[in-house]
Amino acid sequence: DTGVSQNPRHKITKRGQNVTFRCDPISEHNRLYWYRQTLGQGPEFLTYFQNEAQLEKSRLLSDRFSAERPKGSFSTLEIQRTEQGDSAMYLCASSSSPGLINYGYTFGSGTRLTVV
Amino acid sequence: GESVGLHLPTLSVQEGDNSIINCAYSNSASDYFIWYKQESGKGPQFIIDIRSNMDKRQGQRVTVLLNKTVKHLSLQIAATQPGDSAVYFCAEKIQGAQKLVFGQGTRLTINP
């Protein structure tokens, strides 16, 4: 296991189309996170899973966004009816449970979405 | 509200010099802090972390200092190398929460 893997790396879509991104976390990590990053800004939290349970969602996550982690391993993030404002880098991260010196909060390389 | 900010948006240093990147945070309930390095087109790369019950932690060529009195965090990079050129973010985690709150970032450039 070499880290958090995200696919695709890049996605260009037309406004109004649906897109889905995939994240494979570090295998021993039970926590998985989605963040969004726009140019020149730090990542912003979207949602968090512990195993298969989605425990927290940001107000940034509108009704057009849905995330799943059906078996507590990989996760998908779907955006329906994409808008130009959805253009950003979508980052996935995973971590281990608290109590360790290092949470190991590790990010993937992200999926860059461009809505045209 | 909660926020993590950086004093300088850009920092330019001579190769071989030490770099110090600063960060201010506002939430006294934050119990964990991380510094990340992000190169163009890549995700944030973990550099070093520190819990709120510590005031200093050292890694390879990097040191993080935490001053809870003034809510200040700094990253020191020794003998800066060209490969250290990147945007550096500090992030905080509030006690009991799982999400990280990031600042805007500082771009570090290395002069030969």
C-alpha cells in the first residue's frame, strides 16, 4: 500500500453533467475524508467517514453532492448537475483512529475537476 | 469563528539558509496541528505534526514550535534546498472533531 489513491487525476465535464470520483485510502486507516481546494486556497472540509458511516458533512456539501463508502474501504464522491463553481481539486485523505502520536492524516493527489 | 491564518503569503530564502514559516490560529480548543507541503498539481504532503500538550517537535531538517499562549505555530526548515520550494499550509484540528481547518498557505521560493 503506497498511500491514498484517487481516480481520475483529471476530469473535464460539461455543465449539467454528473461526475463521480473514487478514493482508495490507506488500507489500515478506518477514517476517510473528502476536501475541496480552489486555486490559491487551503483545502476545505466536505465530509468524513468512519468505516462505512458518514459522520459529518459540511454545509459546503450541497444536495448535488453525495459521498459513499459502502464497505468501509474505498469511497466515491458524486456531483450531480455540475456547475462551473464546482471546478476545483477534490482531495481525499485517510487517517487512523485517535490515540496515536501521529494520526497519519494522509492526502491523495486529488482529482482536478474542470466544468466547462 | 475558527480560522487558521498565515502571516506571510510568500517567503523567499537563499539556498542553504534556514526558513521559518509562521501560522496563527484562533481556536484555543484545537488539540492537534499539522504542517503540509504542497507542490504544484499534487495533494498536500504531511511534513510534521504536534499535539497541543507539546511545544516543540523535531523531524528531519524540520522543527515545529507551538506557542499556545499566543496561538502561534511555526515551521522551521534547516538548510533550505531547492526541493523545498512549495506552498506550505498549517492545519488545526479542534478537540472532538475530525476535520482539519487549513490556512491560506505560504509559498516558499528558494534563491540559488
